[in-house]
Amino acid sequence: MSAVINRDPMGLVLDRLEGVRRSGSGWIARCSAHEDRSPSLSIRDGERGILLRCHAGCTFSAITDALGLKASDLFHEPLSAPQRRQRATRAVLKGVVAESLVVVCAESSIRPDDQARLKTALARLRAALSLDGLQGRKEIERIAAFASRILAGEALDDTEREALTECTEWLSWLITDENKAGYAARLNGEFKHA
Ligand SMILES: [Zn+2]
């Protein structure tokens, strides 16, 4: 366990660079490892740490040396157990959304080939339900129930079809907190007064 708390590798790097400006989802700055007039160092936040790339071709270690940093300073703190769990359930939820879309498509037109895929979708949805701490459980249960009815050859009525679409939409909004807030705003705003 590292004793350092609140490590901010991005802040550490940006503080040492000159000519930093925003570029897309990352930053660009003047490279410290060579005589750089135009910003040619791109800095991005990667999954495991900070990614540095000099367009003039300086190596990663030349850049970190020039910055007075060790490569390990650029890595993110390993995820805690709850963070890892949260990331895992989020990944499952993404899968659930994909499987829910299979159910939605199967509902509108099911061909013999789709039966097997729909069965897989149902199995995956049920597997997701066995996980603790998964958001959208109620919606997933409903989608799974619809899937087994479609598999049994039953047709959904208009209300049920709408519910299937809504549950799927809700799950896809759950994937990002930003979307979740947006969706809640929509629910409280336009839908409430509709
Ligand atoms: Zn360079």
C-alpha cells in the first residue's frame, strides 16, 4: 500500500510543463526533452496512467527524465476493491444494455436464427442478475421476463413493448452518471408535465 494519498499524476505532469493547452480530450505542451517551439507533446489520461507522446520523437524516458519524474509517478493509484467492483458492475451493465437491445430487436421481428441469440441474451441477463450491487435490477428483471415470453412465442402488447424500450433506455442511461443526471432531469421536466 502506498502512503501517498490524493496522488494526481496529471497535475504532477501538467505543473512541470510549459505552454500547456487543452487539445481534444487531453492536453498539448512544449516538450521538455527537446528544444520545442511549437507544442509537440501530447498528454492524455490513460486507463492505467498518463500517456505522453512527443511528435518530434523523444522517448518516454527522455521526457520523464526532463520532467524530473519517474515512470511510476505517472501511473494511477491501483483501484481499491470497491472501485474495482464498481468498474466490474458497470462493465456488466454495459453488457446488459447490449443484450437488452437484442431483446428489443427480437421483439420487433424474430426469425428462426434469432431464437438462439435471444436465448443467449436471456441467459446473460439472468447471469447479470446474480451479481450483487447491480443497478437497474428491476428493469433487467422485466427485460428478462419479456425475453422469455418472446421466446415462448408470445406477442407483447403496445404497453409492454413500450415498457421494454423504456427499461432498455433507462439501463443505457445508467451507464454514465452524466447521462443518469440528464435522464432524471428529463423525467422531472418534460415527462412529468406531458
Ligand atoms: Zn520532444
